[in-house]
Amino acid sequence: MTTSLPVLLEHKRDGGRYAAEEIEAFVRAVVDGRASRAQAAAWLAFAYVRGLDDGETAALTRAMATSGRMLSWEGLDGPFVDKHSTGGVGDKVSLVLAPLWAELGRRVPMVSGRGLGHTGGTLDKLEAIPGYRCDLEPGRLRRILEDVGCFVNGQTDAVAPADRILYALRNETGTVPSIPLITASILSKKLAEGISDLVLDVKVGSGAFMPDLDAARALARSIVRVGRDAKLRVRALITDMDQPLGQAVGNALEVREAVDALKGEGPDDLVACTLALAGDDRAGALLASGAAFERFRRMVAAHGGDPESLDRLGRTTDGIAVVEVRADRSGFLQRCDALGVGRAAFALGAGRSRASDAVHPDVGVVLERKRGDPVAAGEVLARVHHAGRELDTALACVRAACVVGDAPPGPVPLVRDVVDLAI
Ligand code: URA
């Protein structure tokens, strides 16, 4: 690199624009360890505050995607498709959609992430299944894709390692909700996966990184634009995250609910979100038939997990106690605030504030009532599954999140908008 890292940092600190080579040099230095954690964190903070334009975002995406191996599925029949969410509370759609798509004849090479802030991560959920490995190497992933039709793995040193490093640092430094950084993070993984089609679930609302519709649209457009320039067919749905998706929030609890959905017994909003993203007229009947559950079991086994454990997961286990939160008056649930419930699960240990923190697989919150439901005084609104950590904080968060009022709230559509290639 001709420019030293400190000079590169000063350039963005002072509001400058990066050339593509400067961004590539920074990403290389992050991956090969020449950039210290402090320098990488400062770079993220300056990019967060000063912003990156479309050209810089595209360069960052390319540099991160090519920081490891670009997977290729030559010799296998496609289409190769994937879905990614910008992050929410109770969002277990990937666990349902990957096997569902595989059942519909698509191949789904899914590279997912861990929880960020108060939001859950697909990998943390899958690791609640005893034995499930998210760090498989490309040769084994290819065999799973060939035999099963879908895998859900993490970023390893082989695939988009720059994102693995920067993603964890963003989580520690308050630099997550940035449109260019989210765009590059998501698309770098997806470009490295060797897919042709991507459906994006951009979450909007209190539990999302984009709290309002304008910001969510801006993020969706950024990802669609940068993805299209990289020759990926991208469609984005903007979906509601003002309340959690489904009833379960917390790793094993969410796997349990995903299993219910795969058996045709999932909660309505989880099923509706999955089908909207699936974009296939046959998906509803297939999901209701329970056929995709067997595909999920095979994927779990191929990743080293124990499929027999799936029917036990999320049931109260040793060391876990359950506390009920009850309504103190009758009426309708006006709010079931996703951020509050996400914070409760986080306090209980379902999420992490440092990359090296372990998450607790069994803690979380199960919502017995959702927005708009009628409620009688004394009825259970939610059950808090805890392991003795920060119970008071979690209970306070859940109580504040569940607001009972006299009248039912107005309806909020699950799919708020669609952004496709025609922008
Ligand atoms: N999902 C990702 O992969 N990256 C982000 O930055 C946010 C959500």
C-alpha cells in the first residue's frame, strides 16, 4: 500500500472520498492483520459518520467479497438462490425458507451472520442444536448443496473473512446502522456464495436497524443498486419489525418455532413472511404439508447436528426457569415493542456485546399475545425463560414493551413495500 493506514484514516476523518484501490488496501490490511483493531474500528467510525457514496460502497463490497474464496458451484444444477435479512427480533425465517426452497428444487448456499446488538443471528440459533457446525469448509459445503440442496454456514476464513472481522467490530463499536456498511456486509457474503438471485428482507420498525420507512427504502435501494451492478438479481421486501416475528425470541426457542413452521404449524406472521420472501405459488401448500421438515433434518445432520434433538429443543431444560408476565388490565395489546423484547432477550444472555462472548442457547421470551389481540386482566402476555441472569432487567423490558389500551391498534401490513430491479 502506498498510503499509510493513518493517512488513509485521516482522509475519511476529514470528509474525503476513497478511490477503489484505497478501500481494497484497507480491507487487505484488515484481513492479513496489518491493520490493528483500533485502526479498523476508527475506519468504521469515520465511514459511519462521514458516509460512503455508491462507488465507495461498491468498492468496499467487492473488496470484502474477494477477501476470501469466491464459491462456485460449477457442475451442479441451479438456480442458486438466497435470502438475507437486515436483522430483527424473532426473525427465524432463514431456518424455514432454506429447506423450503430446496424442496422446491432450488439450491440455497446460505452464508449467515451472528446476532448484532439486540437482534438475533441465524448462526446463534442453529448452534442451539447440539452438534451443529457453522464453520464447514467449502468442499463439505459443496457436498451438502449437492445432496441436501441447502446449507447454512458462517463466514469462515475461506468465505468473506473481511466481513467476519468487521461485522464483529461493528457490533462492539456502535457502527451497525449504516447504510453503506450494511450494504457491503450483506452483499459481500452473498456475492462470495456464487448465487444468481437474492431476496432481501429489509426490516423496518423499532426492532430494526432502520426504524422508519424512508431509511428502510434507502437501505433497500442501496443493496438493490450495488447488487445489480455486481450482476446479482436482487429483490427487496420491506417488512414490519415493530413487533417481533412469531412468538419466540431466543436461540433454541426460535429453532423450536421454526420446526413448528416446517411441520405446517407455524404462527401466521412467520408463515406469511416466509411465503412472501419465497415468491413461489407452490410454497404455501408445501409448507403446510410439513414436507420441508425432513429436508431441514437432513441439513442439520449434514452440518453435524443431532436431528433427534429438534423435538426436544426449546422445551424448558435444566437450569432454566420460566416467569410469567401478566396483564394488569383488560383491553387490547396496543404495542408489543420489538426493541424492548429484543433487549430483554439480550439481557438474559441470548445475544452478545463482544464477539468472544458466549450466548445462552435456552434463554429468551415467548409472547402469548401479539399486537391487536384482546387481553383480559391477569392473563399471561409473555413467558420469560431465564437462567438467573438479569431477570429484573428483562422483566422490566417486557412489561414496558407490552402496552394494553382500550381500543385495538390500527392494522400494520407485514410487507410494507417492495423494491426491485426497476428502480
Ligand atoms: N446482516 C448482515 O449480514 N450485516 C449487517 O450489517 C446487518 C445485517
